[in-house]
Amino acid sequence: MPNPSRNVLLIDSTGRGHAIADLFQRSDPSVQVFYGPGNPSVADERICTVPDISLSDPESAVRFCQARAIDFVFVSHIDALSTGYVDFLKTNGIPTIGPDRAAARLEASKAFTKSLLQRYNVKTARFAVFDRPEPAKCYIRGLDYDVVVKADGLCEGNGAYVCSDQASALQAVDSIMLARAHKDAGNRIVVEERLFGVEISISALFDGKEFLMFPAALDYKRSDDGNKGVNCDGMGSLSPHPLADKTLYREIQTEVLEPLRAAILGEGLKYTGFIYIGAMLCDDGIKVIEINVRLGDSEAEAVLPKVQSNFVRLCEGVLLGTLSSMSLETDDKCYCNVVAAQGPTLRLDEHGREIRYPGWPHGDFEVGFPISGLEAVNCRNSRLFFANVRRDAEDTLVTAGGRVLHVTGIGDNYAQAVHHAYANIEKIRFKGMSYRSDIGLIYGSVDAMRQRREISSLPWTWQMPRGALS
């Protein structure tokens, strides 16, 4: 007998949120997804945007749940999680999936997470924590290796400075702690050893006792081609990760997920929902770089389309604590997500003087530009997810933020998935549109790659698409 229909409230407003909402409705033909505050550009008969719900006001979600027959709430936005959204909903008797405020410190404080990883013997880079700039600089001057300097708090994905020499590391300290580039998020910093290898994004669903691992992904966090430019939330992803095989998944389970599970339980953290672990495949094994208490973005747009399991039932397993008895079904396709961002623009002020905007993530950017070509995107070989897209007064879709939308190509192999992603993103236009033209290429340590698989066998040779923007 089929399950009765379910009404789900999803708290998010990003491309990741759109991908989760899509997974709900795609995998369960009877579910109705209420997406709050959501995105008014998302058009699906079983995904209903609820703009009155606020990420900063959990009472707005409680009112909605009380007015509707909502079966459970899934909170997946860090702004809500870090301020106790889940705590408030649960206090009001609403079944809710997501870590509480204390558990959200795994993302909200890098220093907290690094100390926890160290206590529970999860492999990570060497590090030190500072709340004043001069001791941090003194520490850096005494090191014989490169470092990454990170603001401790939430920085919307751009608070990590990957440094190639001592001078750039000292400058990073000044930028965070003296110039206040990230405001109060930079009151404390973490200085950690720079790791070299191939990055891997690990995602899992947690029911408070056990993890259910999702396909791994390869994320591209740098803003520019060649893995250059600034660190940002992500410019694209591949899934599954090209180096992920059964041996690597076993290593992830034993070296990362099991000790992390012990840490969460040992610290008494109330955690359910997705967890994201950014790690590095180094010559001496896998090491954790960071933890997010929700799915990665842009990984979600490449990972979730692979999932074939009924996601409502998985969520019910989370609520009941029975995830260990469930399995994850995925397809055998490859997925490549390319982010279309709001890049540089130029306009004239009222006096005819040029005003230049560097674009996201390099600095200020303009919004409100009409988006064309969406109707030409081939839905048979790609998926389209909206991040910062809105409707203007004329009901036209326009840009509304830095990362505008995601185009995810689908293929039988990596080359085909990459080709379909770029063939479709080329059809889309808006003023200042920018995207990396090399998503799908691998950057990292040759030794780390050879540990898993011979480079010559990797199946992603492809030709750069005509007209790709950088």
C-alpha cells in the first residue's frame, strides 16, 4: 500500500535548496514541497515558494506549519541553522531535520571544529588559533611550510586565504583582523598547514546515530580558470568524484565518518540532516579541511540528481532514527555542474563617468539584469537550478545576486556530462555573465591521483566549448 501524501517545508533559498526541493518532488510523486523563503523563479506544480517565511525568524515557519498540515521541516540554510532555527521549531513540537544551534558550530566556528577533529583523532592539517594579529604573525614567521589563514566565523564561503608564501599569509592576517574584511567573523583566526593533493567533497545524511553516505564530488572553489583567483562558495562540481572507488569509500567510512560520528555523539551534539566534509586526498591519506552542517553548494546540484531513492522515506528514517536499515540508490550517470555568476559590468553615472563593478566574488556587483535563453536549455541532458534569480515587476526573470544559476550536464561519462553542461550554459545570457571554462579538468597532486588510478585512464578529455567565458 503506497505511503499517503506528505507535506514538507524546506527552509532554504539557494541553488542547493532548489536541488533538494527537486529531489523531494522527483523521488516521491505524492509529496508537496513548500519552499521558504524559497525562490519565486522556481516553477513546479509540487514546489510552492513561501516568501513570507524568513531565514532569521523561525516564528514565521511555526505559523506556517500551524496553518498547514506540515509533516516535517527540513532546514538546510546555514543562516537559519546557526541562529537556532531547529531548536525553536522543535520546542514548538514540530518534527524538524537539521542540527541545533550548538551542533551548527561545526560550521559556524572553524576553531571549534579543528579542536574537535584533533580530540577525536580525525586526520586534519596542523593548526593554531589566534585572537590577536601579532601572535599570529609571529607564529607564521616561524613556520617552514605554506599555510591557509581562515576567519573563524561564517564568511559566505570566502573567508579562507590559501597562501603560497609568508608575505601573502601575513597580508591575510591583516585583511581579516585589521582591515576587518569579514567583520566580526574575523575576531579569531585559524592558521593551518596548507595541504596538497586532490580535493574531495563528502556528503552524508545523519539520523543522530548513523551516517548514510551520498556520492562524493569534486568541487571547484577558486573563482577563475586554472584554479586561480579567490576562494568562493564554488564555481562548479563533478559527481561522482573521478577518484572515488570502493576502496576510497571504505577509507572515508573508517577514517572520516566513523571518528566524526564518535565526536558528535561524544560531545552530545544534537545533529540530524546533511553533513558536508571537505577533504584532501594527500600522499599520506585523506585529511579533513572543513565541515559544513548542510550540503555543499555547488556540490548539491551535481550529487542530488544522481539519487534515485525516495527522499521522503529517507527523511522519515532520519526522524525515526532508522537510517541504518536503509540504503541509497543512485544512477550510473555522471553529472557536471557549472555556475553562472554575476561578473564584471560597466555603466555610466548621471555625469557620464564610468562606474566599474568587479563582479562576484571579486567585489561589488550589479543585479537586476534580464536573463534570456532559459527556454533553450535541453532538459533531457541537463538540469537547471536557480540560486539568485527573481521576477521583476514585468514578471521577467532577472539576476539577484552573485551566483545566479547552475547548469548541470548529464552524461554516460565525464566528457559527455561536461559537454552537455557547457553546451547548455552557452544558450543563457545576461549582462556580465561569467563562468569558469574548465570545470571537469582535475587540478592537484600527481602523486595523490596515482595512488588511486593511473592518470592515463581518466576519462574526461574534452574540448573547451566555443565561446566559453572566463
